[in-house]
Amino acid sequence: MTGIRLDHHGRIVHVIMDHAPVNALTSALYAELGDVFLRFHARDDVSCVVLRSGCAKAFCAGKDLNEFLNATLEDDPASAYNVRRSFEAIRHCPVPVIAMIDGPALGAGAVIAACADIRIASPRARFGMPEINVGRCGGTAHLGRLIPQGAMRLMWFTGEPIGAEEAYRIGLVEQIVDSDALTETVAALAARIAAKSPIGLRMGKKAMNEAEELPVDLGYAREQGYSTMLMRTDDAREATRAIVEKRPPIFTGH
């Protein structure tokens, strides 16, 4: 491992970035992050992932600038693929991903947060896209999925971070929770999600990811296709029976 730890809580797995002091992303850390999330495709014992920091100072301060200074132009295509692979692995993780953000999420750190399905932040959280300040481009494709173009361009062109309240106002985070209650709040949300049908969560996420990139009518048709597939499963029938019988469902993942 290069600075990532896994903590298992039943069907919930915490992926913890723990590369002191601020989780600066080296090439090795990008690769390991991608590997960790790609492995979830082969696991049927996970229903929710919490992505968080093990460092008190930051969620993730972005790319390691010392490594960047030593990079060559010839190395950049391979490096760009490594970064892209990491982001894609998080975004296309087969189960819901909650980003727990207690501190700065800058540059690639903001993108990692944007690749999660849900973002819960503390008042300590800050989000920034300082690429213009270090001679790079990137990040806007991911953040632009979540926030208005004007807000995204203001962040990028100025390179200045925004606070948690502004991030909430523009739709970058779903909830702000005091730092001392953040862990408990995220754990409760993850538990609520993990209690749902495992196969329903996976099909629903795949349907949403695919529909997001399509025009509305085609996207809804794609969702209906997944709904028909889900209808064939034991879990779908159990979900309906449980509601009719007014009892908690017992899901088997089949």
C-alpha cells in the first residue's frame, strides 16, 4: 500500500487516504486508489463505500507538486492516464460512494470528491481548483457535472477556494455537519444505504451513471431497461412483499 487503508464495517468499507500530511497525490497513490476501487467490481460483500481522509489537515490537497516539478513532457500521457484511471474507478465504483470531507479538497482532491455519489462536508471543508496557478488544466469535466458553469469557471479562472457554505449553496455538497458529528452522520447514512438490496444498489447506480450521459428520453429508456432486469431478481420481489406485509425486507443479493 502507498498510503491507503481499508476499514470494514459489515457491508460498508471505508477507503482511507492516509498519506501525511495532506494526502498529496503521487503517481503511486493515484495507482493504488484506482486499484482499490476497481477491486470492488469483484466483491459481492460490499454495498457502500465511504471515502475519507486519515490526515487531520486535509481531505486531499491535490497533486504532489514535488513530483510534478520533476515530471517530463514525455511522461505526461502515461501520468494523465494513471490519474484518469483513478477518477474513473471511483466514479464507476459498482456501489454508492460517500465522500466525507473534513478539511481542504483542492485540485485533484476536489475532483475525487466530485467523483463520489454523495458529499458530506464539515465547516472546515474548502474546495478549490488551483490548476491555473500551477500551469495545468483539468477537473472541470467532473465538477461541471455538479455545479453551474459560471460557478465552476469562477473557481477555475481565479484559482481561489470556496468554503463549505458556498459549496453547499452551489450544489457541490449535499450536507454540512459539524466536525464532531461528521463521522456519526456519515456512518448512519452509509448504514441506511447498505440496508438496501445489494443488487438493486448496483443496478441503480449503473443505470444512473449511464442515463446521466444521455438525452432525457434515452436516459429514461435506459433506466427502464435496468428496471426490467431488476424485476427478474428475488430481491425485487422481496422488496415488494416486505412493503405489502409491513416488515423489514430480507435481501439475498439474488
